[in-house]
Amino acid sequence: MKKARYLLDTGVLIRHLRGRRDAIRLMRSLGKSERLAVATVTRSEVHAGMLPKEKYKTQKLLSRFITYDLDADIADRAGDYIRGCRAEGITLSVPDAIIGATSIKHRVTLVTFNPRHFPIHGISLFPLESLEGG
């Protein structure tokens, strides 16, 4: 399997599907020179939020990406991150922990509009500060 350099967070895909120019530009720019990936939980979240009329467009978009499966190592890491954050008084959701663990395991940069959702030591985040709020 060809390796990706970037893992897209759910919010980036939702913004793209909703026609947000910031996300469309970002994904076009990153996708020109690199393969992009998503975590299996991201696919689940996108499907959960999909409107019936968006099914074809959603499937077409998701078909472009490498999908990194949830395996035992990622599940264990995600649980460890949740436990570690809880000890520091920080709430880390299960989907975000899985996405973060997927990013770290596969050594890819996570592209997200919500960096505060990923308070995980060692994660590489794509700098989107200039696009936030757009």
C-alpha cells in the first residue's frame, strides 16, 4: 500500500462536503503532491453525519483516500491516550483518540481545524491557524 503523508480529520471532510472553500482549497493543495488518508473512525463519523442526498458525493470523496484500519495497536494506544488525558483533567473523545493514535502509528501529519481536540504528546499537527475561523 502506498504511504500517505497526511491524515485528514473528520471536520476537514465535513467542511469539504459542505462546500467550504477553505477545506476545498486545502485538500486540493495537499492532494496535488501527496496521497491523503483517513482513519476508519473518520469514515464512520462522516457516514453518520451524511444526508441521504450526499451519499454519492460522500462515497466519491472517501474513495480518494487511503483508509487506515483500526487495529489492536491503535485501539490500545487510543485507550492509553484517553487514560493519560483523564489523569490530567482533560477529556479526549474516543474518535479523536483513535484518529490521533492512527496518525502517530502511521507517522503521518494530522490535518485538523480543531487542534485542541488532540492534546496527545508526540502528534504531528498540520498548521492551520491561518485558516481557523474561515
